[in-house]
Amino acid sequence: MAASERNTFWRHIFCWTRLGYAIVWTLTGITNAQKAPKPNEYEVKAVYLYNFGKFVRWPEAAAETKNEHFVICVLGQDPFGPSLNATVNGETINGTNVVTTQVSKPEDAVNCRILFISSSEAARLKQILSALARSSVLTVSDLPQFARHGGMVEFLLEGNKIRFEVNLAPAEHAGLTFSSELLKLAANVRKTRPGD
């Protein structure tokens, strides 16, 4: 067999071998995906909360006072169950360990970077947002019209997909900056203060 024929032969073997591995990997991935349970609504929202921390910039002064841990808090009844802890367990954001905690009043949230406001707090939402207006806490909720009422990030359910809307006005007032990548993923970006 001539050298050029040997090279062509081995090139074909290499290509077919790679294709075989790719097929096996794809079929294995499909099989595993079929076995894996579909994540529930709050498992998906937990992942979003963690990722928001990577795409929002806090003022330097706030970051310095909150730098021991990157704290994600839940205010009110916790709808996440174990999923939020499981999502952030062992994770870091900008070299800072991520932890979660539950708080019962907005005054307890001043050391939080991200605060998820549960639907159990709907009746006192206005007071909560007012109490947090001067803090550098990213407020997130799935309460209807949350962004319109002055919240920063509102989860939306579109069909069976979870999306989010951003309100830049309260975020800017708190000194928070959203990355352009995050804003591109938002279903809607508004810049309204409560009552606008």
C-alpha cells in the first residue's frame, strides 16, 4: 500500500471512529435525558437566582460590607424546598461562597445580595420594597406585576417556560448594574418607578 493510500485509509478510520464515539455519546445522552426527571418550576427558579448573581454588579461599598458570603435570601414562606440549597451548595460567585437563608422581615435582608420575595408577602409588598429602597439588594419575585410595582426582577411563566422581566429603575436607584448579556435574555426590560 502506497504512503498516500495508507494516509487516506487511516484518515477514514479516524473519522469513522470519531463518528462512532459521537453517536454513542449522543445516544447515551438521550437515554440519560429520558431517565432524568424534568426539573420543577422552583428548581429552575433556583438556578436563575444563582445565575443572576453572576450577571449583576453591586456597588463597591455594598460588596465590601457583604463580602464574607454571597447570601441569597428568601422572605416569607419558602417555595423552593431543598432545591435552592442544592443549587448553590459548594458554589462561588467572584470567589465568594454562596449561601442561602430565610428572613422574616425586610430589615433582616440588608446583608443579602439577592432577596426572593415569596407570594406569601403579597399583602405587604409595598412596605417591603419601600424598606429596601435604599439598600443594594436585588429584589426578585414571581408575584404578578412585581416589576411594575417597583421590584427589580419578576419571574414570568410563558407556556411551560420560565422567563423573567427586569425593571431597571429600582436597580439603578440601588446602585446595581445588569450585564448586557442578562438583559438580552429578559422577556421584557422596563424602566418605571412604582405608580408610573
